[in-house]
Amino acid sequence: MSPARSAASTLITVAPTGAESAKAEVAALPTTPEELVETAVACEQAGAALIHIHVRDREHQPTLDPVLLKEAVDGVREATDLVVQLSTGGAVTDPLDQRLTVLDADPDSCSLTCGTTNFGDGVFLNPWGFMVELYRQAQEREVVPEFELFELGHVHALRRLLDECGLPFGGKVHVDFVTGVPGAMPGTPEVLLAGVAMLPPEVTSWSATGIGRAHLPIVAAALSAGGHLRVGMEDNLMYAKGQAVSHNRELVARAAEIATLVQRPPMSTSEARAALAIKDRRTR
């Protein structure tokens, strides 16, 4: 399928936690294993087919602890049929070698950010050698990467990565435009569409998310251009002006409603697995 061709249904990804918001300031943020599983179940029922997971420790701080990563993967996999994707970004302060160990938790999918970017007051490091090593490990372990694009230059880096390393396991190439991060590409339809126009022909599907106020404009632009959606409290803590998000399912349900209204209803988990060529790791 050409990236520019409209899909018949919509892959809705939920990113429920992230690494930036503090539990003390956002009580609704799911940071414990129990909260993560409850969120996954509710969001699957609301229309999500993929969950993008950042893990927190017992003090609610971001962590790449291998035991907690495996606990998160197993817990969500046992309770739902969601495609389980782990972030390999962690927090911007996490060392590169530790970020490579995320694949040891045996996720269905992993994020693979296609370059370094300014990230608020910090810098999100993704040097070329790290990208190549992560990609090759994902290929070897039959984990499907989601190529994350924070800058238009990252689209060019994706082209280079495909040229050097070939296609991912399963042969599908799915990318996600993360727009509106302070210091990276703005969350506007114009920039999103410029990125879509640059995508390599190997790309089989793309999604987009808008941080904060960019959330709804990017939802509308992505659906109009044939793309898919990522929503969740990692990216957006406000449901409407003066109304905080009380649960990730609110954002998923709204995205599912909008997608249905434009006659691109949410994908089922089985449809998402086929579209992304996910290896079945479920045991139940």
C-alpha cells in the first residue's frame, strides 16, 4: 500500500505514560504494573490496537529495569490482544547501551527514533551507530520496529537506514510522526504533509501524534491524508480547554469516534497484527 493511499481502517496506538510527566503532578498517569494493565484493557475496549509502553519503577520514576520491562510486556500480553510495543527511548538521560537491552523483554514491536533531536530542555540522542545496531538487533529477534520521526531530516535518515539494513522483519515499514515536541518539528498539518510527501516508497503505513495543543489538528490531518493515529497521556494531558484527561481511554475513544465518522473505523488487533506483520508471541 502506498503511504499516500487512504487505508480502509485506522490503527489507533495508545501511549499511556511516557517518561516526562510526574505521577505526583498527574495522578491519573498509569505508572504501576496494575495501572498499566487496567489501562491496556480499557483502551483495547475503546478501540486501540497497539500500546506504546514506557515503564516506571516503584517510585514512579522512568526506568529501563529489565525485570520491570518484562513484567509490563507479560502483564499486558496476558490481559489483552494488543500489539505490545516498548519504547527504546526511555528518558532522554538513559545511556545508549541500556536502551539496547529493551529488546530482551521480547516485545512485539519497538520504537526506533531516526535521529537526534532537541527535546524540550534536553537532547534526545540517537546517533547513527546506535540506530543501526538497534535495527539489526530487531531484525535478528524478529521484533517489528516503529520508525519514529521527530524532524523532517529523520525521514531522510530512514531512507539511509533502509538502504543500509534492508527491510524489517516481516517486510512492513511503519513510521510515526511525533510532532509538536518543543525544539523539534511543529505540530501543524503543513509540516506533517511535507513529511508524508518525503516518505520512502517502502513505507507501508504511517501514523502521527501531536503534542499538547497539536493533538486534534494532527488527528484530523492524519486521518484526512490516509494516516493512522497515536494518542495518549504521554503526548497530551488535556482533553479540552480547562479539562484534564482523567484516563487514557478518553483519548482513545475520541480518536475512535472521529475515525469512525470519517468512515475509517478502528482496526482490530488482528488487523493491526497483519498490517504490521507482527510475530505471534502470545501463548494463551
